[in-house]
Amino acid sequence: MAATSIQVSGKTSEKVTVFVSGGEPGPLKISDESFAEALRTSIQSSRVFGGISDQGPYRLEAFIGTLSQPMMGLSMTVDMKVSYTLRKGGSTVWQRTIDSSHTSTPGEAFVGVKRLRMATEGAARENIRQALQALSGQAF
């Protein structure tokens, strides 16, 4: 679920703590833990921050506000909305809500449950990619 090919325009050597809320546990949903892990992995590979830490000067909060999944269908499109807040020393330094979607088709997976999982992970991956790309434009 981690994002790849993130084009960053700015970086900081300081570390960040990641906190996620609003997720739902379940095989076809996205839990706080799985989204946080994907976000951490994406941060590390993009190198927007100097690394991940439990006590970093930055705190990136992600709230999964919406995860809209179809009940059935041939092509399955999942829509996702996540609100991100970056704080440093208690002050908000960046805030953005990112909307993303991803569609999986029968050509990618015949079984509907697999298509739904692929679409869900694709929407999350795209959301993280957009967020980190936008965040990298922040003057650290």
C-alpha cells in the first residue's frame, strides 16, 4: 500500500512521528496501523523527512475521514478522503485534505473481493503519494 514514484520538491533532515486515526479494522478496510505503516514506508522511500521517530520534532497526523467502497460491480472504484496535519512544537505548519480514488477492473482480478482490495489499496497509495508530494512543497 506504500506509495512509490513520489516527486518531492523539498526535504528536511529532521525526523517525523506519524499518527493515524479514523481507520477501520477488517480484511477489506484500512486500519490505522496498516495506513500508518504505508505512510511511514512512503516517507522513508521519498526522504521528505530525515526519518521516522517516536520523538521527532515534526508530527504528521492523518485522519481517514472517508473510505467509500462499492458493494459489487465489475469495475470497482474506491474513493478516499484523508485530512493531514503537520505540527512542529505544537504549532500547525501544514494542513491539507486529500481526495483520491482508484478503480480495479476484472482484467486485474477476476474475483470481486480481490478487485475491491486492490482498489482500496490503490486509493490509499494515491492518497499518500499526493499528500507527500504536496507536503514536500512546504518550506521546512
